[in-house]
Amino acid sequence: MKDFSFVTNSHPAYIESLYQDYRKDPTSVDPDWAKFFVGFDYAVSNTNGTTATAGDVKAGGTKVLPVSNEQLVKELGVFRLIQAYRKKAHLIAKTNPIRERKNRHANLDISFFGFSDADLNTEFYAGEVIGLGKTTLAKIVEYLRKIYAGPVGLEFTYINDRKKMEWLQNEMETTMQQPLSLDQKKRILQKLNQGVMFEKFLHKKYIGQKRFSLEGGETTIPCLDNIINTAVDHGVQEVVIGMAHRGRLNVLANTLGKTYEQIFSEFEGNSTPDTTMGSGDVKYHLGFRSTLKTANDKDVNVQLTPNPSHLEVVDPVVLGFSRSKADVIYDSDYDKILPILIHGDAAVAGQGVVYEIAQMSKLRGYYTGGTIHFVINNQIGFTTDFDDARSSDYSTSVAAIIQAPVFHVNGDDVEAAVKVCDIATRYRQEFNEDIYIDLLCYRRHGHNEGDDPKFTQPHLYSLIEKHEDPREIYSKVLVAHGEVDAKLAQEMEESFWKDLQDRLDEVKEHPLPYVYQKPEIWWQSLRKSTPEDFIKSPETAISPEQLDSIFKAIMTIPGGFKPLRKVEKLLTDKKELYDGQGLLDWSSGELLAYASLLSEGSDVRISGQDVKRGTFSHRHAIIRNEETNEEYSRLSNVPGKGGKLRIYNSLLSEFAVLGFEYGYSIANPNALTIWEAQFGDFSNGAQTVIDQFVTSAETKWQKQSGLVMLLPHGYEGQGPEHSSARLERFLQMCAEYNIFVTNCTTAANFFHALRRQLALPFRKPMINFSPKANLRHVRSQSPIKDFTHGGFQEVLDDPFIEDPARVKKVLLCSGKMYFDLSEKQMKEDRKDVAIIRMEQLYPLPVTQLEAINQKYKGATWFWVQEEPLNMGAASFLQMNLKQFNYGVISRNPSAATATGYAKIHAQEQAEIIETAFSI
């Protein structure tokens, strides 16, 4: 179909030719032009062309436009006016309930389109475009203002897909104008009552306590109610909500049905035995789940994920959680599960992760079928007015980058807000893409209830003080229309107040029954860890027969598939190593771990930048046909129970991608979920996720995770950005057996470490400091027997030492440092120096280290590390490993992780090694 929207200012002769195209084939022109021309068809049939311009009849009797050039220009002016309203009327819509809107220069006055007041009573055929037929300019303007500049403003004209635009246009011009039923209005009032009175009750009962109230934005409660009900009526079986703390308690109570007894107990500062594993968290960060009955008596699972005060950090976690649930429960049918992200206006505009999740929303590896973004727009962030909080017109302007429509709606017009939610939910189900709802409201109190907002916003808060809440406004609207009398509104208020008091007195309320889902039952089969669990790792070996069949499967390429010659040679070399020497290199051991889990029925998900081949071109899990570019997964024909491999090269993001993978891991304990950083240093960009979720969520929220983070680490002269994954930071966060920190040096031990993640009767994140150069080191290769016997070894003794009694010095190290030290040891035949590898740094393998200490009695011990003294494991070990004395050998303390000069790096490394063997 031709798009002629650019010709609205064109010469009339061009419009004539366009009209002729329309006459021949109406589908050949833009649908809006087609509607425009319908009026002229009508004119032709009634005037017989008498008003046509010169040349109105051509060969064959075909008529041209039956209007003068002047009339045509005027008609086009009206057409441009209609298009302009659709595009820009959101800038003047009456969406702000508190103050006049800022002038955004929409330029929608009729004078901008060549009209004056004298034209208002003139009739125009262009009214056909909006379904009015031939009508006056005044009626056209009145209609446009009602539709596009009322309590709802819609941004959608940047969408390229004509079908989506027409769908939204139709909803605005038809559905939004239809009245709600009396039952719908009563439900809205009921939900508003709940939202408003809950806040008032807490405000009186718990004076001065932080609760981050929803006051001013209580319309959120009927909006969420509508979204959930509409979603379920359109096939959704589960809703996953992520939100920060403002309004969270209200949503927990009035959307998810958390009992008031539980909420009030948390206000009293009590904790329930066996629900707080460690320190717990404040009440407005906690998560919840429930099975709700909708208005149409359908069941829906609703989950609210826990979230720290880092606001938008929960966004990718919700998306990963939803994707995992879709994969494991709904066979990847994303219509069955709906993510809802509730944002604050300052956070959605200011936090970079919002942009990252927008960019991941349509990617294969991170697609969730569309997210509903609901912005509680308080018009203020902490104490900052919106003029100082963003440069864009709207806090939701990020939506345009993915062509997601945005509804801006006045929070005081609850019916308009509920209608918008209905449309937005159906849009998500129809097109499976993101959509934004920007609820313009206000924050009645300060950032918290003890804060005085007038210090920074005296004028705004003088307006807010006098402003009625949405329930009061809506009650008056209903009474004025005679639909619900004042007595009923008063009865609903008194009834709810009594209900609150009854709930506080623990008279009536009982928790909602909850139906556990399949993965939740899997989680229940696991348990909390105990200190005894970390003394020795479990058996994770596979049988020789299983190993052989899996190895052959991952090394076999289908007939007719032509991999790159270089890749083909790599696979040939691996087969020769296996057949000739009985060895597996690092990448074969890694793939063997994944394949063995798949063969046992577990799923494996891997994502990160270039993970299909591996950043350092070692993995080659997915190879390509050099002639067709077709992909082939080397794990696609693994024998066994048929677990699913999901491997995706990620967008260039750390924060959002790691958050997504963490969310994926907490939804399903039987899937091995892995995120690999391109370089370990890049995990810096995801530090918020690491701090707030990966290392602390079990303590705060009882959320276990088996997530694996692979962080390439090791000093190889590649400079300060590509040497260190900041081991010291992870070790600093280690406590209460919260994570595994490993630095494996052999293919077999890495194999066992990966398999251990699903073999344990509990789940812990594992942070593995992966090798780079040593991925291909011959001494990282492992014999077959190391895969078919035993499990992960936390400490590796020195295989070079034959007589422990001769050892005078023990060099304790981890990772790449071992290979550098052992090369000198073997070259100089130093049988008096033992080199011990700590393959696991946390939990500290004290039992194994004590045994080795006894073996090398009388020897002097040193911890040797590549990192500067103020980095690496040195400080952690000195604080936690006090069972015996040892010195530390390292680089000098440094602000940067490593030098950027290759010669200096080599000199420093040589000095460490020389010092280790000489002192």
C-alpha cells in the first residue's frame, strides 16, 4: 500500500492524481486518504461534476475532483488538522489533575492550518476521516478535542505498523467514548474505597511511620483490578508485578489480597518464625503471591516480586521470572503470563535499566510477549520537580524507541483510567508488545510520611492540600449522574472502615488459599542449607557409557552441514585428544556438563555477549554453515530425557541481562541458568543486581537462586579493563553461606562445579572466575576418569610433589596463578615447593586446607595472587583464614586493577613468581 501522508501540503494537481489512484483501487492509498476521498465520491454523485475544475472529464468520462483549488486547499487543511490532533493533542490533553500543563507548543490552533473563526460554521467533507461525514469545522474541532485532548492523551503516531495505529485510533474514537455499566462503576468505587481508606487508616493508626503511601494515586488500585480482570478474560493465567515501594502496601492488600493482619504485624515490627532466614527486610520491599478470583469467577496466579530501594532494578528480574515461567509452565505461550511493571515518573525517566529492558523487549532471548508499564506519575521525584528530573516532554519518552504506545491519563478521572487499562491490556494480548500507561496524579505527603514536602514545593503542596482524593471526586460524579446515591457511597465508606478495624482486631480475615504451581512444588522439595553441607561437595560424576555417548553426540556434525574449516579442525583435534589420549579440554568439559544435565531432563539457559561461540572463541556451542549461515547447536542431539538448551547472544547490556537471568533462575530450580560476562570487569555495570539480588536475596526475602555467573579473570597484560573481575568485591559480600566463589583450573573440576548447581538439595548462586588464556592450556585438560568419578574438589593438592616431607614452602594460590607458578616449579624441579590450588574461595574449604596443612607440617606458607595487595583474595583470607600463619605475595597496592603496558605487566608477573620461590 502506498503511503501518501507526506503530501498534505502538495499542489492540488498532485492530489488529483492521487484521487484517480483511489478511484481505480481504494486499497492503493493510505486508509486515511481513502476516508478523505469518500466525501468527494459523494459530491461527484450529487453534482454530476458541475463544480469540477477545468478538465473535469477525461477520456472515457472519468471525473476528477469536483471542487475548486481553493476548496481543496481548505479540505486539506482540515485533513492536516485531524492528523495533527492525532499526533500532538496529547500535549494539550487535560491530564494533569493538580496544575496547568506546561506549554509544549503543540500548535493546534485552527490558525496554524489556514483557518479563522469565520470558518467554524463551514462544512467540510474531511469530517469523513473521523466518521462524522460532511460537517462543520466547529464540530470537527469539538470532536477532536473530546477524543484526543480530554482526560486521555495518546502517543502513537510514531508507530510504523498501520494495523496497530488503526487499532489504537479506533479504540480512542469508539471504545473510549462508550459509557461503563452500573456494575462496572460500582466496582470502581469499591476499589477506590479500598485504596483510599486503607491509606487513611494507616495514616491514623501508625502516625509518622514510613509506608510510602499511594495517597494521590489511589486510582492505581481500580486500574490494576481492571488490567488483571481484562487480561484473564483474554487468556492470561498468571500476572507478575514488579514495583518500587510507593503504594506497595496498598497493592499487596487490595490487589493481591495479603491479609491486613500480616501487614499490621509488619508495622508492629514483628517477624514470623521460619520466614526470615537472616536479616529480613522492611515491609515495603517484600514480595507476595496469591491465587485470585476475578470478577468473572476465573482463577489467576498473581505474583509481586520483592524489590529493594534501587527502584527500577526489579524490572529485568520480573521479565526473566516471567520468561522462565512461560518456558516451564506454559510451553513458551506468552499470552498466558503477563508482566506488569509499575514505575515512578522520576525513576522511569532517570534509570538507565529502563532503556535496557526496552531494547531487550523484542529480542528472541528476552521476549516475554509484551509488558504493561504502569507509571504512577507523582510529578515529583523525592523533592525534585519534573523540570529538573528529565529533558524529555514525558517521563515515558523511552517508549518511542520501541514504538510502544503511551496513554497519558488524568488520575482523577478514574473511569477514563480504567478504560485506558482495558484498551492497553487488550493491545498487549493482540500484538504481544509493550505498552505504557502514564497515570498523572500526585503525592499527598513527602517522600515518606515523616518528610515535609513544603520545604521544596510550597506552591504545589498548597494545591494538593485543598485537592479532594479520587474517591471523593468519583463519588460526587456518580451522585451527580444519579447512578449511585449519596447514602450508598457513605455506606460503602463506613463498611470499609469497620472492615479495616475488624481486620486489625483479627476478627474476620483469613489468608487466601493458594494453589502451588509446578516449579513452586519443585522449590518446596528443596531445603535451606546448613554449614555441614559445605564441608564436601556431592558426587556429580557420570558413567563412562554416558560420557562416551554424549561426547560423540556433541562432536558429530550433520551430513551436508559445512562448518568453517577452522571450527572443523578444532572439533577434529578434540576428538583426537579424546580418542588418542583419553583427555577432554576445557570447552569439551564445559559442554559435557551442559549436555549431561540435558540428558537427565534438566534445562540449561545461557546468555551473554557472544556466548554461542564464547568471547574467547572456545565454546562453539552453536556453529554456522559457512555457505548458508544456518545455525547448528552441538547439544541438539544429546541422548537421554531431552532437557532444553536455550542459548542467546545478548544485547550489549550487563545490568538488564544479569537481572533477567537472575529472575529466570528464581522461577525454576531445575534449570541451570548462566550469565557470562564478555570480560569479568564488565560485571561492574550490573553491580546493583549483584548487591541487591544475587548475594543478598536469600537473606532478605528467602529467595534461593542457582544462577551461575561466569566472569573471565586473569592477568595477561590486557590492561586495567580486561584483567580483573574484582574477586575482592564478591568475597567482601560473602557471609551466611550465601554464594559459591570458584576459580577452577581444570576441565573436570569446572564440569563438576556446574553439575553441583543442580545436584545440591538447595540452590546457591555460583560466581566462577573463568580463565582466558588457560582455556586452551594443556594442563587444564582432564582425563576421562575425572569426569566419571567423584565430584567438585574445593582444593587441589600438588600432583608434582612425591615426598611431602621434602616440602619447605607451600604456595597457596587460585586460578591462572597456579600455571605460572607451576611452570617455574617444574622447570627448576623444585620438589621443596608445593603449589596448592584453592578452586573454591567461598565457602572457605577449611577442612581440606587443614588436612593439607597437616600433610606439609613445618612448611612455610604464602598466599600468592596476581592482583594488587588491596584487591584479590588477600584481605578476605587474612580476615577469615586464621587457622594457620601465612604471608602474602602480590602486586603492590594500586588504584587501577592492572597496568596497561605489556612490558610492565610481564616485569610485575615475573617479580611475583621470583619472590614466591626465593623468600
